[in-house]
Amino acid sequence: MADGGGVERGIVLAGIDDDEIVAQTVHFREGEAHGGPSHKASRGLTHGEHALMSAAGSEGVDMSGPEQLEGMHVAAFTRANDEPDTIFHAQRIPDSLMDMGAQTAVTALYQTALPVGGAVLDLMAGALSHYPKEAQFQRVVGLGVAKAALEANPVLSERVVQDLNDEPTLPFEDDSFDAVTLCDGLAYLTQPLAVLMEIVRVLKPGAPLILTFSDQFHAAKAVAIWQALEPADRVRLVSVLMSRTGLAELDTGEVVPPEDLTAWRDTVHAVIGRKPRT
């Protein structure tokens, strides 16, 4: 027991260093997770570490659903809120957590990285895909959990309602898409490797996965390891996962808000990987 009657616990967290998992033990009092971007609490710990503790320290936690990856804590891909994603997001405004500056930065990236005229898949899509307005595509498929959000998205030519945490298999043929985009979605995947492997399957040889995220997320639904890591380590985690599924030619970068634009506060992180041609 710690001072004040709180229960002090210790767990092993995984840090990411290239493809090496670095473990360390931390001790802290049990507490509630905080919303918004990752930050250090008064005891020097992120709210994600509290979430990871809660998932790992609770009796009777069912680990059969979330992936358990070698070198990472068994609770790494568990979440504080196990309510079905279809219900959780149906109760919320179908919009992005990114501010307008960050959304514009994602659109600028898509302007240069998306193959105009091809078939593209927006995975974990909502009401906004952030695709350039002037871009023309042969086929634009949006897959997400919220039917209302997909119906409100004006760029989609096809809409698929599917919860990837419930069913990670994509309903598309092999080598179907010239690009896949995943914006602010990986934080919520309890089976990220399974989903990334499916992305590789449906991509055409040489086609890119363009994965972007900000530091904003729904704390109740983001997996524990995502909340426990700092932004730079999240980029490394994404790179490790993408490499393990066979994606190559990885390219990482970020766009930091200019100091003179106070309305733009969200840094945008990006990782691009391509399906090997052979």
C-alpha cells in the first residue's frame, strides 16, 4: 500500500528502439486515464501507463482478443473501454480529432503521395478522408465502424461498415488497391499486425500504405501501449509493426505547427511503407 491508501503497483513497459524492445519496470498508484494528448502525470508517468496497469492488473482480463506480440507486455493492445466500437462511435460526432491545421497537413501529404486515377482504400474512415478536393480516383472505398459517418463522407464511391477489432479480414481481393490510407486509426487497433497483414494483401505490388496520426486520441479506446509511449516512440512502434508485416521502403516524417499559427496545435506524424514488388 502506498501513502494515502492508494494501491501502488509495478508493471513492465515496452519501449521501442528500432526493432528492439527495451523493457523497464515502473511503479505508480492506480488512477484513471486522462483524455487528450499524452502527457506526464505528477508521478512522471503517462496516462497510458495507468491504462496498461489497469488492463494487466485486473483479475479475469480476457486476453484472447487483443494481440500478444513477442517482446511486448501481454496487455499492450488492451483498452480501458471494451464497448463495441460501432456503439462507441455511433454516439459521437463523426469528425476528426485533428485541428484544421493538422488536417491540412495530411491533405498536403496525400497531394504528393496518393496515386491520382487509381483505386484507393481509406481504412477506419469517418466523415472526412482529407483527400485533395481536386484529386480524381478510379475508386474510393471507405471502411469504418460508423455508418452515418461514412454516408456523410462526400469523396467515397463505396462504403463498408466493419469493425476491424471484431473482424480484421478485409473484404477485398488480393492486389486490389493502388494505395491505402489510415489516418488516426492505429491507436485503436487491438490486432494491429493482423490488420496490417491484410493491408499488405490487398495492396498492389509497389503500392503504399500512408499512415498518419496526431497526438490526439480517445483515451477510453486507444490501446494501452499507444498511451504509454511518447510520440517519437509511437512512430517507432508503427515502423516496427509495418516492417514485421513485410512493408518496405519505410519513410517517416512529421509536420510541426508554426509558432505564429495559434489555431494549429497538433503535430502530424506520418509513416509510409510500400508492398514489395516481388
